[in-house]
Amino acid sequence: MNVSIFGTSLRMNSGSNCRAGCWSAVSVASAHRFQNPVCMKPLKAFTTLGGSFCSRLFDSVTIGLLQNSTCSSFDRLERCMVGARVWSGLIRRLFPWRTPVSPEGSRLHRRRAARSKRQAPAASIRLARSNAYTGLARFTGRSVDRLFLTAMSRPHRYPGPGDLGRVGEEIAVAHALYRDGRPAAPSAFHTTPPPLLSPSIEPAWHPSLRFEWLSFESGYSAPADDPSSDRWNNYDCNRTCHAWVARHSGPERPWLICLHGLGTGGPYADFAGFRAEMLHHELGLNLLMPVLPLHGPRKPPELPVASLLSFDLLDAFHGISQAVWDTRRLIQWARAQGATKIGLYGLSMGSYVSALLSGLENADVVIAGIPVCDIPDLFVHHAPLDQRQEAEEAGVLGVRTRELFELISPLSVTPHTKLENRFIFAGSDDKVSTPEQAERLWEHWGQPGIRWFAGGHVSFFWSSEVGPFVDHRLHKAGFAVLDH
């Protein structure tokens, strides 16, 4: 049967495919603004503020559903992402009016801009952060971030009796193995992996672009004398590395390595978060999106979503180490495919890996979005006071942990990328990775270009500032093929 949704006609089969056809119709219809003035007339009853409120409210609900820990399997997480993105897109077309984020012509903005020019550079970043619009966007950003943190703080994720003592003992042994008498030198700790010669590559499909599913045996393993080696090396799903590849045929061009955030790692979530269609089709870039350890198809079914960051801190230690190992192999493979330039673009946890890689690989551009740069500090910030005290007494959070994580810290390396090609964007009211972590990375990187957007950690999904900032910086760094 034929179905028309807001002027978009689709042919649908009856039976079991009917539901899928409906979703497809809604997805296509939500991709276009309404052109029919008759349809638009009733909507004009909504004010600018009302439309913005409804749109952001539905965004909050859908993104909150995404992070619900009831999506225990990879397939269910993927379905949640598809449904949430489709519904969010439809609602945002129903209510297209939005409150301007940075009213350039307002008297307050001009006064703040003039004051900003008189400040020293180190103070300007904090002024820019405080100048970010903090009305409805701030409220929405906080709400969504709290939903995310609530999903990540379910009781089953808390350490049980004896867990903190076990983790403290593991950290003490690992510290003696990796750090006693050795400097914090990530370049020496992260050895160069073997080249990736013949990965498995299969064609795959996404509504916005065709891509390839690349997979290969990681080859990373924790040393036998590491106290967590039995646990880490027995994550069978994690031994195979997966990556999504979107590349053009024809002449050689830049490759952008996109590293996703915590809890995602599927093509639908990653393509939406990185705006893959824009980067691939409009900027003409080849995209390579590795799946981080314990994410997506690499996550063992018995582990919860986002288990890379848990009270088992050595899992995070080996997860970051393996992410660096796998991505370096993929970078070697991309160079062998004729990459003219290599760029690193990370979101949240992916920005941690990207920032660390920038000190180990010669990247032509590096972008850290809503960044994390200090994992022990992140645990200290989010842990309840009583659990933090217990963790400190058990040796889980302390000097040994900090010294151990210096081996995998972006703050322990100096980027090989030129200063003018390092960029950061962060939420002014981020409740997950916190603005302080973005400021620390900005200081460590030599105060490169930074953009504060209005909202929280997850708000980059609908921010009107992030996309243009990333596109402009990539174009400025030579990551745009305009004649493709």
C-alpha cells in the first residue's frame, strides 16, 4: 500500500514489514522541513520559546531513553537509537522555532564581547564558558545529563562486599608491574603494534550512506603477570576489533578517525553523533570509526552497557590501552590505502583516546569533543562520599591509581599535531565529563581553539554551534575535498 506522510510517499508491504515501513516513512518525512503553508499555519500559534521548549523536551526524553540501562544487549541499544533519532528528528521539524543560543546583536552580548577582548587569554576561556546561553538550554542539558548519570549509577553497578579490597590489591600489583622505578612515559608503555595487512571487509548499509564493516583480530592481551589478565583476556567478544569505514572511490583524500563515546559503538549511534553524512558527502572525507573495547559487538553479553568505566579500574586501564593499540593498527591500514592526511576526532571517552593518540601518532588535526582527560578524577567527582572514602581506604583511589593511569593519560603526552590544528568543544554545563576536564586539556594543549556550546554533555546532539565549528575547523585544517 502507498503511505503519504507530510508529502512524502512510500510504498509499504503488508504484514511484518508494515512497522518497518512506518518507521522509514517517518524518518524520511522528518528529514525535510514542511513546505506546505496550510500545514505550517496552525503551528504558528506556538511562540519561539514554546516551540523551543517542546523540541528540547522531546529531545531530553528520547536521549534519556537511549541511556536507559534496560537496553542490555547491543541489538536493543541499536533499536533504541534508531527510534530515538527518528522521533527526535520528527519533533524538531514539528517545532522548528528555537531560542537563539548566542544573540549576536544583543546589548548584553556586545558588552560581554568587549569585556572578553580586554581579558588575558587564560581568563577568556572561562568568560566564554560563562557567556554561553544558560536558560532553557542549561536546564535541558542538566536534565539529560542527570538521566545519563542515573542510568550509569544503577545499584547493580556498585561494588559488592569485598570488591573494593580485590580491586585495591589488583592496583597495587599492577603499579609494581608497570610503574615501580619507571617514569610515566606513555610512548614507552604503548609499543608500536604490528601492521594490519588483511582485515575482513564486508559491505554494509545505513539509511544515510553506504559503508563497510571491517573486522580483525586485535592481538592485544594483558601480560600474564597482570592481576587482571585472566578476566580481561577472557572477554571473548573483545578479541575481535570492529570498525565502520565510509570511503570514496577515486583519488586519494584525507581520512578522519572518529572515536565514539561511552555506551555507544554501533553504526546508527556513531553516524548520528559524528554527523557522518555531512563529513563524508559534503566535506568529502573518508571516515574510519573504530569500536572501542567492551562496546557494541565487542561487549560480552554478561556485562552492562558502558562497562569500560566501572569500579574494576584495571578494565578501564586495559580498555584504553587496547583502544590505542587497535586504532594505531587502523591508522597504519588507512595510510596503506593512500590517506593523504590523518585526523583524529573523539567524543567523550573517544576524545580521551584521541588526545592520547595525538601524542603517539602524527595526526594532521585532532578534535576533542566534550572531552575527558583524567579518569581517576572523574571517579572521585562522581562517587558518593561514603563510597569514595571506602575506595580511598582500600587503595582504589589514591596515589598508586593516579600514577598507574599516567601511563594512559592524555595529560602525559605532548601532541604531535600543530597548535593551530588542535581543537576542543565542550558543554558549558556538562555534568558528566565536567567543564573542568575540558579546561585542563585546553591548558595542557597550549590553549588552542575552543568552543563552548550551551548545554550539557549529551546536548552536543542538538547544539546548533558544534556542527559549524567542527566543519569550519576541518576545512581550515585542509580536511575538505570540495571537488569530489
